[in-house]
Amino acid sequence: MKGRTLLVDLCCAVVCTFVAASAFAQTDFAKANQEYAQGRFKEAIGGYEALARSGQWSANVFYDLGNAYFRTGDFGRAILNYESALALERHHPEAAANLQIARDEARALEMQQSWPERYLQFASVNQYSIAAAVAFWVGAFCTVALIFARRRSARLIALSILPFSVCALALLATYEIDHGSKGRALAIVTGDNVQARLATADTANSVLALPPGSEIKILSNRGDWIYAALPNNLHGWIPAKSTELVRLSR
């Protein structure tokens, strides 16, 4: 009985802590929104950034942070945060619309998507992963039914093969999106006057000038430099401090 009481107390403590943290985050979000509404954009940025650093991620937090950066004229970080909002919530029309406006203002360059990426964009990585898992278990069930069936018809054999084919295609789509030009290695140029170069030196020849907000795909790191795939199917070295990843990791 004592052990059960202790477990209930522990569960209540966890729930209360979660509720308190959520309420605290909502209060900070409301405060940052108030700063933004009153035109104190730098203060609003500080509030939104604090929420992001504490792991309180949502599409609306990054969307509002992008708006605040846009208001200060920092188009690189505005684009970065609009992209982060869309990475969390693919169908966020306000973030998509403001992203395009910011890109036009900054004349930012975009990565070119391969044709498989373009055709696979109607679903997210999570949706493809769920589809792969469901198809696998359906295929497993059909395989077990086939093993124990008295009569193995062509229809039952086809039903056993089809789900595994769907699973394989869904996994391929997941890999293609996750490792494509808009995948987990996607980063945004946040610095000014950034040049992609042929080597890891400021004196090396320039490959491409990258306006703030331009997209790159990080391929490798070397000290304070990153080697990246660039728009226009080019490659070059960029100072690591001039870029930030779109997809965050906890």
C-alpha cells in the first residue's frame, strides 16, 4: 500500500511539473508576443530564442521568431526560422508565404531538388515511416496466414508480397527525403557577404556569393569550415559560423 501511494505521489509530481513547465512556457510566449506587438523586436527575439533554447519548440514559436528577425532586417535568420517552422509543420501557410517574401527581399538562393524529391513532397518523413511500419506488419500477418493456409492461392501470395513492396518504397522515400537537398543536412546562410570558396582559406578563389538566407547542404566539416553542396549544382567551403542547420536536435 505504501509503495502504491509513493507511485501515485511520484506520478502526480511528474504531471504537476509538466503542467507548471507548460504554463511557464505559455507565459514566456505571451510575453514575447507582447514585446513584438509593441514594436520591441529585439526583446521579442530574446524571448522567442529563450523558448527555443529550452526545447519549447513549435511551428508558431519559430514563425514568430522569423517575423521578429524580418522586422529587424535580418533576412538570413528570418528565413532560417521560417524554414524551421515548416520543418516542424509542413502545412503552415503563413510561414510559407513569409518565407517567399523574405527570400525575394534577400535575393536568397535555393537548392535544386531532384525529381524524386519533388514527387515525394506530398508526405512527410514521419508519414512515410508510419506507412512503412503499417505495411510491414500487414505483410507479416499475411505471411503467417499464407504459411498456415491449407490452400495457397495466387491472391494470398500477392497479398503477402504487396505490403512488403509498399514498405520498401516507403523506406526508400524516407531515405530520399531525409538525405535530399531539403533533408536533415539543410542549412541556411545567416552571415553577410558570405563567399563559398575552393579551399579552407579566406584567400581562396570564390565559387559562389551567397546572400543571407541562401540554402546549402552540409556534406562535411573541417575545423572552422564546412564543405557544402550549393545552389546551381556547385560545391565549396564556407565558414561554419556563417550557417545554421534548419532541423534542430535536442
